[in-house]
Amino acid sequence: MLPNRMNLDRKTEENLKRLKQNTGVTPNVLARIAFFRSVESNFVFSTNEKKLDGNLILDKITWLGETVFITEQVLKMKYPEMDSKQLMIAWANHVEDGIASLRNHKSLINFAQSIN
């Protein structure tokens, strides 16, 4: 399904790092939360080519953790015609969409209250 090595675009990566500084939550966990928030909001990725130019390149198990199977299945359900690379771009766009509503939190308490 998804490639073994995955990355995001710089803007999203910077938002994840800034949010980690404010909350202490690691970027990979934040990316998981952002992805599922985006899916819940019915965001649909359009197939424009987006350059994933971030420096934080991690394996998919690190990015997705225990959600790897469900994340891949959700992506395959939403985008059945896409190949592995396109699914990674779709995942990155969902993370970008989901992080938009989370990126301005200044503390862990504030962040935790917003995701409930």
C-alpha cells in the first residue's frame, strides 16, 4: 500500500515541529491525529501533484504506528484508483489539512481539550 519511507511538505513539517515544541507531542503522533481529523471532516484530496520536500523522512511504521492498517485501508477506500506514491501524497495532504486546525495551540492542556 503505502511506501516504506514517507515524508511531508516543509510547511506541514514546520507546523508539526512547532506544535511539538508547544505541547511535547511528537510529530508522528500529531500527524496521526491530523490525518484522522481530516478524514472525519470529509476532506477530499484532489490529484494535483504536490512536492513533498520535507526533511523528516520516516518509515511508515514510525509515522503511523498502530494505525498503519486502518490508515492504509481508509486511504484505499477513499482513493481506490491511486498507486502507492499517490496514496502517500494523499496522506500528506490529509495531514496538512488536519494540522491546520491544531497548529496554533500553545499548551498540551489546550491541545488535549481541542481534540475531544
